[in-house]
Amino acid sequence: MLTLFDSHAHLQFAQYDEDRQAVIARSRDWGVIGILNVGADLESSRAAVALAARYEFMFASVGVHPHDADKLSSDVLAELRALAADSGVVAIGEIGLDYYRDLAPRDAQRRAFERQLALAVDLGLPAIVHSRDAHRDALTILDEWPGTGVLHSYSAGPDALTEVLDMGFSIGISGPVTYPRADELRRVVECAPIDRLLVETDCPYLAPVPYRGRRNEPAYVRYVVEMIADVRGIPAEEVAEATAANARRLFGIR
Ligand code: NI
């Protein structure tokens, strides 16, 4: 059995309200030894912290997603800071820039990103960064930032890899690596040092083949691990162990 660490999940979302316990039990059955539930706004950050308090193998991050960047008031920032004091909180996120959907004005996105990065450094926590069609701006902001973290569901391609690695960042690999047309992403997986790779589901989104298009769940992180093993020509056990160790190291988990 593989030892899997899902470094980016959203089990607190409503998509699991009907069967959350069954999903969690299935993840245990499939070898998942750790799940990091990631906040996207204040409410889902609170819910992630509550889940982490209930299950010993679950952890939380708190933050406001770029889609909601214009809701990051000073009050919300203060609440995130208070939430982050909980022992289950191991990161700030997900934070970043999304110029693909552009649901918040870009200057508001950049400001919210920078304020939450400052919070992460202040608290000594890594950042979970969402960057979609905004890699130049995201990397420019991160370049001047002294902390570390992960580019989740990495989509910046092979060209940005050296810069990202030089910044000390890790690369989060999710379900799209299993899609037929993801050759660029598989090249990233092939070239990156294994000690910088994390695996994730981003569930309920981005289900890997053979569940593509359906609701995702932490157990399916196994298919991401198997594809990475395939691409690198090494055993899946080795990928599972390395990525679990990487997640624990980055997030300071014993
Ligand atoms: Ni996410």
C-alpha cells in the first residue's frame, strides 16, 4: 500500500456534506496518511481548521483566494491571523493571482496576495500559492518575498521551472498530469528534483483519469503518484514516500 499525502484538498466544501465521513474513510483505506485542507475564504478557512481539530491526520491552511481578493479587509486579515494560531494550521493559502477568470480586479488581487504573504512571513508559515494565467506577476511578487511555499496545481510550464526552484519553492502536481494532452506538465515532473514535488488532488476539482470530470477525493491522489512514477521510471512507493516526506518538511509536520 502507498503512503499518500494529499497536500491540497477542500474536504470542508459543501460537495462532501452528504458523505464526508465515507470519503475520509476511503482515503484511509487507500493509504492516505495526511490531508491538508486549504481555505479559500474566511468561512472555508474556519471549516478547514475545524476538520483538522477532529482528525489527527488532517491539517489546515487559512487564506483568501484571488477570486475573493476584494473581500480581504483589515478585519478579515486579523481574523485569519487569529485562526492561524490554531495548532492544526500549517500554511497560509490559498492565495495568489488568477487572471484566467478575473473574478476580482487585478490590482485588488495583487494587494491581497501581498498582504497575505506578509502575514505568512510574520507567522513563519509557508504559502500555498494559486497562479493561473498570471505567472509573470506572481513570480515577480514572490521573487521579492523572503518566505517559502508551494505553487499549487503547477501550470507555469517547463520554462518557469528553474526560476521557481531557485526561489526555493515546491511544485504541486495534481490530476491534470494524467490528462492525455499534459505533455508539458509531465516534462516538469520529469525535470524537477524529486525533493521539490508535492502531490495533491485540489478536490472536489481536477479529478485524475480514470475519474476525470467527476467529483475528486483524496484517495485519488494515488493516480497522480502513479503517473509521476511512470514518467520518472521509478516505483510508485518511492514517489509516495518522497512526496509525503516533502509535504511534512515544508509544512513542519512531525
Ligand atoms: Ni484549491
